[in-house]
Amino acid sequence: RDELPGRMVRYDWPAAHQQFGPEAIFASCNGRVRIGLNLIDYHPYLRALVAGLLDRRLPLSRRFELGPTPPTSATFNGLPGVPVPVPRVDADGQPRGGVRFPEVSHPLGRLQPVSIPPVSTKSISDVCGNSGGFDPFGAATVRSRYGSAASYRTLYARSLRRLRQQGLLLASDRRAMLRTATVAYRAATG
């Protein structure tokens, strides 16, 4: 729905549910072929929202810009006769709108496929679609976009500052997230 009822708020974020490790995921998903997994961690943002609930001060809703329903495929479970809009994406394949995690504003790869096949709702144990893939950019692409690890860390820190100002991140999560971003940059550049 375009409008939310009452005082309800909604936060769309680009993190897959990813509740299982690769061994469990690829035991039955993606034809048992391993691919990179979307490892964006939504827990820092969830902690901020829980703190906001406790303080009775939640930030404004942040919703994805939605586009048309794609055809049913191995990575999208359409609902016959029901429109299911999906997020529009930017040039990097990142969702537009929603909560802009630093990994979305300053990506080191593409979030693809968005859902790992087969995507199904036939059973509670059909969990493949709860996980997403990650296709890393090459080292040269990452270096040309961001320069050094220090430059990447500065961009990442600015994104964290914005999220903190919006009430979508706790100050206590900042240091660990910056360390993780530095490690991720170094891994992406070899």
C-alpha cells in the first residue's frame, strides 16, 4: 500500500534474511552451486529501531522506490492476478530509496541475484529465496571508484553519520562497522 495505517512506519533495507550459513543454503539452493552471498548486515539498523521503540522515537519511514512486477522466474515468485511491485535499482543494481546502507551507497559489488533460486512459498522450509547473492566488482573497479582504503572509509563514515542523524544507527555500532568496511575494501582490492 502507498499509505501506511495509523502510526505505522516501514523501513526497506537491502539485506537478505540470510539466517543460514553457506553449507545449509547450498545444500538445496541454486542447484547446489555456490555463489557469493549478500553479507550486508542489517543488525545495527535493527538495534537502532529497537532503541527507537523503547524511547518512543522512531525515524520516518524509508521505503524503496517501486517498479513493475517482473515475470515469474527462478528468482521471483509471482502471485497470479496480484501485482507485486519490486524495488527499482540504480546503475549498480542497488535498490533506490529505502534505508541507504553505506554498502548500497558505496558498493563493492552487485546484489545479484536478489533471491537465490528456487524461490517458492510451497513450504515453510523453502528458504532459498530468503538469501541473496553478491557479485563482487573487480579490484581495479573498486580502486578506480574509491581510491584507497582510507578514502573508502571516509565515504563510509559519512554515510554512517547521515544514518545516525536520521535515527537509523546507534553511535555504539560505528567503530565496528568502520573496521568491517576497511576489511571489506582490502579484501575487494586483493
